[in-house]
Amino acid sequence: MDVRQSSLFRQRAFIDGFWIDADAGAVFAVHNPATGEYLGSVPDMGAAETRRAIEAARRALPGWRSKTAKERAQIMRRWYELILAEQETLARIITAEQGKPLVEARGEIFYGASFIDWFAEEGRRVHGDVLPLTNGDRRQLVFKQPIGVTAAITPWNFPSAMFARKVGAALGAGCVMVLKPAEQTPFSALALVDLAQRAGIPDGVINVVTALDPAPVGLELTQNPVVRKLSFTGSTEVGKILLRQAAGNVQKCSMELGGNAPLIVFEDADLDLAVKGALATKYRNCGQTCVSANRMIVQESIAERFAQRLAEAASGLKVGNGLEEGAVVGPLIEEAAVEKCERHVADAVNRGARLLTGGGRHTLGGTFFQPTVLAGVKEDALIFQEETFGPVAPVISFKDEADAVRLANSTPFGLAAYFFSRDIPRVFRVAEALEFGMVGVNETLISSEVAPFGGVKHSGLGREGSRYGIDDYLEIKYVCLGGM
Ligand code: ADP
């Protein structure tokens, strides 16, 4: 099946219910990272088209906001069902533009769709408050109202799920949205919005602007006074730029930024479980997730055994085009990502680390990289300081619990952390001491629509998913009735 033949493979942007071109007719090309093949092209838009998308959203807001939550939920539920019905085509679009193995892409569609379903329902549970009396002649109430016109900028690593997680929350709360997908992966977002239209989501409620240069679109989305909220997932560097821009507009921001996740293995852990968990978090999506374990921090007495076991398992992972049967590690998104992996490996080895498996480009060529394990990594290595975003697992050893927690927390980032232990008091102590927004204990696949996703420190602001995620799209209004 060639996804380019599918009616869901849209090569135009979507504004106010119409599939449109850029004003000047300019387009940019998108390539398949596994083959380097030309996949298709989309409009190269800028500030003017973004302004029009924002105006379309502003016009659509009163109609969407004034529907009952149940009415919104019924439309969103239809959208959710259409997504599931088209799961295979949507998954193939992800694999074609992003490279992840098809089984993972199918999982991403299912995961993303779960947010549409979840927030359709959460929208029905937005309750206000009646406050206690402070004075007999007045009554005090709290309303919760949709923020209004919102914007989102999404990354290439989960091009479908990040769209769904943001749009789902916005629409469930009664907000409307203008979204810019990553330039590497616009087709997943366009396919989802096609299905949104088929489901009956009114024109202008979701608008997708595509651009090769994200900066002018980002500037308009942050500085246009109509846009009252921005939700961004991407690098900390770009997040900081957007926060600065949004400051001028006092725009509410949710930021899901970089991580540098530790995975601690204590000597009391179930080693089989720890190796399995490390393998799952490190090599999924070729290590390109913001919650991938970046640092394996293992107690001295078992560090060598753990590293050997992990290397053995990693060397057995099949690398290949995501469409190939059995391929579990796809290509990296682009050449710069390969170079970062090479730099991290070389730096660690220069500082005394030992390469147990992998270490460089895969014989498949292109942006394929070998699943890699390094033992004896030092704290000052680049790979310990920075997010690698690739299939490289560095193992560093620690002496005692305090040392492990210190190493884990010695980063400006605080998204996800994992640890393996069977000692119950230790599980509580360490879970409390880790400065991260999400902690997996004896488990590394922890994301779902019911759980709050987000980070602390330089990893971000706000939470997505869960019953907390809808709050990011709601304003609180205090109403005081006097003269009672
Ligand atoms: P990554 O390193 O994962 O590509 P980025 O933060 O560069 O992360 O990209 C995440 C999203 O942010 C993408 O949609 C990208 O187009 C967008 N982006 C990058 N730079 C800017 C910018 N200056 N303004 C607005 N959006 C940007």
C-alpha cells in the first residue's frame, strides 16, 4: 500500500475548512527518512496565512464554545472512531514521513486517538464552584470558561499523537486552535484534520498551517493578541524563544520540552525486568522520544552485568525500514541526528568509556544507526549532560542511594525518570527525591491518556492528558453577586 494514493494524504494546508495553498504558491518537499525518497510537498506559509488562520479560529469560537459539552463530545467521539477505522493508513503515513516501525506507528495512532476520546469526556466534567459565605448579602461563584483561540506547535517524533493530545484538550474545553506541525512531518496532522472535518468538526475550529521556516509562524502565533494560549512540544531552546515572545502578549503557555531521563538500577532490582525496561525505553522510536532513558545509572556491584546483558539484547534488535517485517529500530530523522550520536559516542570513549556493542552508522547507510551500549561512562561525558535522542545507552555506575539520586538530579531537565528496586521504603524515598514530572518504578512505558504528562525545571510548564490536562485550556472567573 502506497500511502500517497490515499485520500488522507493531503498536500495542502487547512484553514477555515478549506484545503489551501500558500499565498505565493510556494511549497516545500518532505522526504522519507528511511529511503531518502521524495514523499510529497506542502505549502510554505508565513505570517499572512497564519493571521488568516487565527481570524478563522476567532470566527469559529462562539459557535464551538456555545455548544454543550455533550454536543462537542458526540462530534469528537465520531472523530475518534474515524481515526481508529483508518488506523492502518494513518500509521503508514507516520512510518513514511517519520521512520518508526509500523507496529510503533499503529500504537501511536491508538495512543493519540485515546486523547480525543478522553478529552471529549473530560469536557463534560468541567465544573465551577460555589464558595463559602464571607458575608450574608453576597454569593460568590467560580466559572470555568474556555480560554478561546489557542495555538500549538508540534514536533516530528510523534507527529500524530502530539497533534491529538493538544487538539483533543483544546476542543474538549471548548477552545479552537491553530496548529503548526513540524516541517519534517506535516502529513500526519493533515490526515487527522481531514478526518476531523468528516466527523463534523465545524470549519475554523481546527486550522493547520504548514511552513518550512517555523519562525515567522511562531512569531505570529505568540504575538497576535487574539491567541490567548500556546502549547508547544519540542526542544528547550525553541521553547525558551517562544516563552520570550509570548511574554510580550502575556500569553498562557504550556511547554513540553527536552528531557535527560535517568534510569537507575539498584542492586536489589529484578535484573531481567530492568534490562527489558531499559531496552524498551532506549530503543523505541530509535531513541527519539523526550522520555527515552538517556542515562543508565547502575549500582557498582551489578553495573558490568547489566551493561553486558543490555548490550547482548541491543545487538539482537533488527534495524531496518519501518515497513519491513520485524524491524524494531528505524532510521534517525536526519543527518544532524546521526552526527550528534557519533559525537556523543566519541566523547564518551575519549573519556574512558568502553563500547560494548554498536557505536556508529549502520551498514544500511542513510540515517540508520547501530543500537549502541557504552560501559564505564563518566559523569563529565557529553552524553550524561545532553539528551542524545538516538539509540545510544551509556552505563554509569554509582555507590549508594544518595549518590544515585544526586547523579539523576544533576541536570537542568526534569521530564521522566525511571528506577528499578524491590525495596518498598526505597521506592518511596527515591520517587519523592527525584526532581522529575514523571517517575516509572519497575516500568518504563508509562504514558497514557489518564496520566499527567509533563516536566519540571527546564523540561516544561503545564501538564497534558489526564484530568489535569484540560485545566491548561480553561480560565477561572470569579463572580461575586452582591445585594442579596
Ligand atoms: P527538534 O529539535 O525536536 O526538531 P524543535 O524545537 O526544533 O525540536 O522543533 C519542534 C517544533 O518547533 C517544530 O514544529 C519546529 O518547526 C518548531 N520550531 C522550531 N523553531 C521554531 C521557532 N523559532 N519558532 C516557532 N517554532 C519553531
